[in-house]
Amino acid sequence: MLKSFKLLLPAIGLLLINISAFAQQKIGHVNSVELLAAMPEKKVADTTLQKFKKSLDDQLKTMQAELQGKYQGYLQKKDSLSEPVRALKEQELQDLNQRIQDFQQTAQESYEKKLQELYTPISKKAKDAVIAVGKEKGYAYVLDASEGGLVIYASDSDNIMPLVKAKLGLK
């Protein structure tokens, strides 16, 4: 019995040391959505992305209007066209419709690429600031408190949002 106790005592000691060390770790949290919204770079990126999307939408509307116009013209003349001409017109309409579908896919891919191009550097800048503040202030963990983030309850953690905003030069 005494021998078992002697073996158990160091294990209990190590457990208490680990619990004590964990209890002393600082934990902070930041709302990444709020942080990004406060950055002027995001506002510029939002405007740029909206303009890009509008240009794609305008091009799509132009193509759809062209298809609609050609289709209306085809319907008006359909009965008076010979079979080879009618087949040619129908093929033109199908080709234009296919180009529109291809454009929609390409436009979606371009939009997503532009979104990544614009927002990745902004997200990196925010993340780098959070990491820098975490290191400077001795935080063991900094959690994201935004909707869908990792924080469910944060009574014993510090909100480091003001420190990160100061690091980024934001008010």
C-alpha cells in the first residue's frame, strides 16, 4: 500500500503542476467580423468588389437582351423562313444561349477570384495584428468570438479588440 502511494504521489504532483500552469495561462478573444468591418481597407475592397460585380452583371444583361431580341425576331419570322434558314437561326440562338451560360460560369469564377484577391491581404493583416497583440501581451490563446467562431462562453478571457484596433491604428 505504501509503495503504491509513493508511486501515486509524483503523478498527483505533476497533475497539480499542469493544472496550476494551465490556470495561469491568459486567454483572450476578438470578434474577427467586427475587426474586419472596422478596417478601412475592407470598405475599399467592398466598393471595388461591388463595381466588379456590377460590370459582370451589366455584361450578362446585355447578352441576355441580345438573346431576347434575336429570339423575338426569330418568333416573328419563324413561319416565313425556309427549313435550312430556320435551323440556322435556331442554332444561332442555342449558341448564344450556351455563350451566356459559359459567361455566367466564368463570371462566377472571376468574382470568387477577385474576392480572394481583395480580401486575403486584409484578413492576413488582421490576423497578424491579433497574433502580434497575443504575443506582446502574453496570451496563450486568442479565440474568435464572432458568430460561428469558436467562443461559446468567455467570462475568464479578455476582449483584446481594443488592443488589436490600436495595433492597426483604428479607432
